[in-house]
Amino acid sequence: MNTNGNETIEHKDNAEAAASPEAYAGSMAAGEVAPPVAKLTKQDFVSGQEVRWCPGCGDYSILNNVQKVMPELGIPREKIVFVSGIGCSSRFPYYMNTYGFHTIHGRAPALATGIKASNPDLSVWVITGDGDALSIGGNHFMHVIRRNLDINYILFNNRIYGLTKGQYSPTSEVGKRTKSSPSGAIDYPLNPLSVAIASEATFVARSVDIDVKHLGQTISAAAHHKGVSFVEVYQNCNIFNDGAFESFTERAVRSDKMIYLEHGQPLVFGKERNKGIKMNGARPEVVELNSETGLTADDLLVHNIHEPDPSVAFMLARMQQPDFPQPVGIFRQIARATYEDLLVAQIEEAVAKQGHGRIEKLINSGDVWTVG
């Protein structure tokens, strides 16, 4: 009970409210009652905040697909947290009707680590961009992945700094002319998937904003993975880098310029399904499947997302236009103990051996002295 002057306001204690059937969900307006988890719909995850992205931005597609995937997870909204850094993508938590943190540039993984480690039951999502994650946040990006926290990490890659009005980013191509590189960028770009795989990510995938069905399936697969799931989404910035991916994502050329990775299937692509990826020693090569070459799908590399050795996944992540079709799909998905599970086990082992600690005993342990 809070008293303010002559006005008395009664309310439930936060813990009591969260445990009651009328629990409040993450960022819902006061007084709104959360529906049963089994009856949640996409609309229940729409916050009602005005979405402030440019009309036509690829971010809308990613937001829409995440909101559609949420109900199928069967997780109460008050147990879901979205964490972002700085950039256009980082407005994401405002638009999700869950808990959320809009943090500082590049440091979303650090916040997500603290959230997940302190409450492993939460479903934690990191939303970031190519600049936020791979420039100032590169160190945090690498370490949250190698630790294998059970979190979902979605990187919006538009190969440009959009929020700060069009400077080249860590994924911009060499020669890119922008406000900060008027003579053309001379930095070699980072490949986000390469960095993730080299950091031992247990789930790595890529999708495209305009391929709505594939994007939804990819996000769903990531959400169901136990361990860190990293998804790169090619996302168009129609203001500062319009058409960055259209040379291979446009419907008219997509089947010849992209290859969809499917577990257990040979790497076939093309409108006529007459091209594929074959290993030539340690190197991949594009081959034709016809009577002249004598090659069939049986001669091609078969995709295996569960291969413990990351070498092939890394090789596939390095394939790119114009020499290869641009690969999308799940590159790698393996099982490994998660950071938070190992942390909890370590704490339980310490308690079993030494008993529950007391802060007073800790403060007064070892050398102490009195300051006069």
C-alpha cells in the first residue's frame, strides 16, 4: 500500500502479482491481464508503440516474423526479454509486448549475459545491427557466443550505418562510397557468419528480409535451439543503401543466385535444379548437372548441420557472389552444455561442499583492518 497525501493506492506486491493467474506481462500497460499462454497470438506480442522505422525498411519484416514465432514457443510474455544496443534495429524492444532493455552501443550481449545468468528460466533475445555488433561491440559479440549462453542473437545486416545517416559499416564492401568514405571504403568487410562460427557458435543461420516464409522458419528453429543461436538477416536499408542485396535476392534471379541449405540434402540450386556445389579436394566448386558433365546430385556435397567439426560450415559461410550462389539457411547446429547450466552446477557443487555462504562471514574473512 502506498500513501501519497490523502490518496491511498492499493496494489499487489510484484512477486505476488507475477505468481498470480492475473500476472502482468513484460511491458504491458498497468491493469492489462495476461491471457493464458496457450491462447497467446501474434497480436499479444505487439506493444502498441508507434513503429518509427522508415517506410519500406526491412526491419518491419523481421519484427513481424518474430512476433509471429513468439506464440508457438509457449512461453509467458513475462519470461521473455529483448535486449538491444544502439542503431535502427535497437528500437526493437519498444515494439515487443515483453520485457526489454534498450542498452548502450555494442554492449547488449553483456546485459543479456547478466540477465540469463541470474535467471536462466528467461527467454533472452539480443537484437543488433552490423555496426552495433561488429564494430564497437565486436569483443562482446565474440565472447557471448563462445560462452554458449542459451540466448537468441539476431543481427540485422544492411551493410551501412543507418541511424547515423549513411556511413560505411564493418560489413560494407570494399570501394563503398558513403559520407565517411567519399573516395570508397578501403576496409575489408567482416563476414558475420565467419566470426560466429570461428567463435564456436552452436547454431548459425542466415535469412533474408523479403523471403518471409524462410525467415519465419529460421527464427523458429533458432528459438528452439538450446544454446546460443545466431541468425544474420540480410536487411535492406532503402534510404542509405537501397538494393544492397537485390543482385541475388530479387525473385527473378534468386533461384540461380542463391542456394538454400537443407540438412541431409545435396547442395543443389538453379531454376532447373541443374547446378550444385561439389568438393574439389578441399575447395568447393560450382558444377553443372547434365549428361555432358556426367554429374548428378549424388556427386554433390551433402549438407550436415550437426557435424561437430565447424570447417565445412565455415567454408559455406565464405561462399559469396559472384563466384558462388549466396547461401542461406542453417549452417550449423550442434549440442553443447550452456554457460548458465554450467554456472548453476558450479554453484550447487560449491554449496554442497561448503554450505550456504554468509555475506558477513565473507566481509570479515582473511586480513581485516580498522581505519582510524
